[in-house]
Amino acid sequence: MSNEIDPTVPPSGDGCQECTEQGGWWVHLRRCAACGHVGCCDSSPGQHATMHFRRTDHPIVQSFEPGEEWFYDFRTEAVGRGPELAPPTSHPESQSVPGPADRLPPNWTNRAGG
């Protein structure tokens, strides 16, 4: 499991890497436990955390939401616990959920998936 979780790697940022680059928005964030990539959850339009898993074969993510510590394994669909990852362990508490607030479309509830 050493190549699946690297507790020394910091997160790639405080928002979904692809949504940030594309000017998109997300519902919740997930952090790759292997490389630190921050992607959006499957309820988000982009579903970038799952896309990252499919592209890289990095199977384990941790919630990147304040107060949440759970890990998820894409292969088994199991939720569990894992080691403490390098800080920060979540996006800033001041960041809106969903977010970012200035990019949310007026009908975002109709456009969120899953």
C-alpha cells in the first residue's frame, strides 16, 4: 500500500485542480492519498476525483472537507480510516460548499450529479 498512500505529499490546492483551471465549480472535494491531487466528487459536474483515479490508477482518496477524515477506495467502494496526511487536511472553512461561490450557476442544484 506504500504507493497508494503517501502521507508526506501536500494537497495540490484548496479547490478542484481541473475545475479551477477550467473555471468550473464543485460540490465536495476529494484528495488523492498517493499524489495530493484535489478533485471534485461524483456529485459535482466534472467528477474529477474519479477521472483522476481512472487516469492514474491511484485508488484511494480522502475527503477534503473540513471535519471529515474518511478515506475511500475506488476499487472496493469501501470507506475507512487511514493515516494523517500532510496539511492542510481540508479546503479553508471559509470556502463555500458548493464552491467557489462566485462560479456557481443560479441553477446549480439542477446541475449537480449523483
